[in-house]
Amino acid sequence: MTVTREQVLTGWGRLAPTTARVAAPATADEVVSLLQTTAAGSGQRGLIARGLGRSYNNAAQNDGGLVIMTERLRRITEFSPATGTTTCEAGVSLEQLMSTVLPAGWFVPVSPGTRQVSVGGAIAADVHGKNHHVAGSFARHVRWFDLLLPDGREQRVTPAGDPALFWLTAGAMGLTGIILRAQIQLTKVQTSRVRVDTDRTADIDEAMAILAAADQKCSYTVAWLDCLARGRHLGRAVVTSGDFAAISQGVCSQESRFNAQIMLGLITALAHDIELRDVVRERMIEPRTNAIRKIFERAVERGEVSPERNLDLLVSLFPALMIQQVLIVGELPDAEFSERVINDVILPLATASTNPFNS
Ligand SMILES: Cc1cc2nc3c(=O)[nH]c(=O)nc-3n(C[C@H](O)[C@H](O)[C@H](O)COP(=O)(O)OP(=O)(O)OC[C@H]3O[C@@H](n4cnc5c(N)ncnc54)[C@H](O)[C@@H]3O)c2cc1C
């Protein structure tokens, strides 16, 4: 039997504290038993689920009743690097999901201003992120969830199969039942880095104009507005916009640290200085080729690149073409060239259905 104890609870805003009996079941079966013992007519005040308590207000408190903490329902039971779907229990946090799926090239589809939010809480509040203008809210990316209804029945709810209950629960703040587990469609990303632009604006009109323009270009936008400023500066802002960096952007930012003249001098010296060649290989070439190699290895894990493909050959293409440019043009290739090499040469070769190196 799950142990319950009395606890004073508040939301993230620490307002209106109330006392409830809380229980932290470790399995869905324990949640079902708790619901049965708290059934209507037992003189108790029912129950409500609580995730990570990040609601600003007193959403998950239930004064004098029972609160089901989902903190022990934290298992990610399925993750497919090939399709980007994941199935997890309701107490799994978005942070836990991010650290599991990001190394494989996937990201949570919608992330609010904190990643300390449970999947159950994200569905129950149908949270939005800084990518709301392109991705919509969290529930749009939920394929199904298992809902424990107040009468003790467990139902798998899909947006197509039972749209009324699905969209009633998304945003119902726990009032339709307890979400036990859910399947989520993740968003694909090429790298874990984010390319960010920051604009400072003089007033609210400029802030809105820049925000509207940024929404057209970027998936993530947010603005901090100064509502205490007076006169014409009211609403001045810092607008931040960004997107996950493409592979080429990640690689280019590393390359741009080096001056072409230094590279040219180095390449000439390498021809007759074996010691220098070893140092350059170890300190300059290998870290870059290893970074590119890792990207390809993850693509192999996701099933996008065949395991038969010659990764060493693929990986060596980028530095080879960059060095060739330095030798021929005398300049370090710009970001556009690097992007073309990655997007038009290396990625098509890597993902071609037949092995281009064998034909
Ligand atoms: C710093 C900060 C930044 C934030 N930024 C944003 C933002 O950008 N966008 C946004 O939308 N929100 C934002 N929020 C609010 C937060 O995302 C939501 O309040 C979210 O619901 C909190 O999730 P939780 O796991 O902490 O749930 P809790 O606060 O514990 O519960 C929230 C509600 O969900 C219900 N619930 C929890 N788990 C379940 C379950 N398993 N089954 C059924 N119902 C359940 C509870 O009963 C309650 O009504 C922010 C909060 C903070 C503290």
C-alpha cells in the first residue's frame, strides 16, 4: 500500500498554502489503488495529480484531500531514434526527455520557460513554448495518453479516436483524470546548438516590429519588455530569436576561428615538418573530423545513413575541400561555401540510397 503523509503545498508563486495528504506511487497500479480507496462516498475530498509543482498558482494542492505526486513515475519506456517518438510515464520531466533524446538528434517539440515540468503537467496545462507561432502548444505533439478516469477505468485517448476527451484533458489542469503515460512526437534537430540573434529596441513599437519580423525567420522568439520605463521608452525590449544550428553552421563557426594566412603557411610547412604535421593532425584536424564523425554515427543510429557507408571517407571530405579552397583561392572559405559542401555534397553522399563510393 502506498504511504501517505500530510504536507503543506503551494504553487511556484508560493501563494495560498494548503495542507493535503500526499502520496508518491511508484507504479500506475498503485495510482489505481489510491483512486479506489479515495472513491466518492468515502468522505474525502477526492484527489488531484501533481507534477513538479511549477504552476504559478495553487493548481495542484487539494486542501484537505489527496494529492498524487508523479515524481516516481519517471520511466521512459520507449524511444525510437528512427521516428522520434517516445513513450514515457507522466512524471518524466522535460529535462529528462531532453537529455535522453538530444544526443540522438531529437528535441522536445514544445518547451516552456523551465524544463522542470513533468509530461503530465505539460499536457494538463497544454503548455506553450517560444516556438508557439510554428509548433503550437504541447498537446499538438501528443499521439496518445493513458488517462485514469474518476470512475477507475483506464482509457487510451488519441486526438483522432476521442477528440473531445483529448482536447478537454489538454488544458484541463488535471480535472478529467490522471494522465499515467503518453507518447510524444519529438522534433528533429541537426545539432544541439542554437544560433541566436539579440536586438535591443527603443520602444514598444520597435519591439513589436522586430518580434513580428523575427517570427517570420525563426522558430524561437521571445522578448523581455521594460514596463517600468517611462515616456517614449515604455516597452523598450530585448528581443531574442533563434533556431537550432544546422550541421554546417556548427562546423563553420569552428573553422572561422582560423585565419587563412595561418592555414596557408601551415599547409606549406606541413610538407616538410613531420612533428608539426602530427600536432596539426592531433589539435586541429582530429577534433573537427571527430565532431563530424559523431554527427554521422548518430545519423547511422537513427537509420538515416547506412551502417555500410564508409564514414572515414565521408568525414575526410569536409577538411579536404576546405584545404583545397585555401590552396587554390588563398582564402579561408566563407560560411556559404562550407554550408554548400555539407548540404550539397556530404549529406547527399551520406544519405544516398545506393552507396556512391561503390558505384
Ligand atoms: C520559471 C517558469 C517558467 C514557465 N514558463 C512557461 C511557459 O513559457 N509556457 C507555459 O505554458 N508555462 C510556463 N510555465 C508554467 C508551467 O509550464 C506549467 O504550470 C506546467 O503545468 C507545470 O508542470 P508541472 O509538472 O510542474 O505541473 P504542476 O504544477 O505540478 O501541476 C500543474 C497542473 O497539471 C496537473 N497535472 C500534473 N500532472 C498531471 C497528471 N499526471 N495527470 C493529470 N493532471 C496533471 C495538476 O493537477 C495541475 O492542475 C512556467 C513555469 C515556471 C515556474
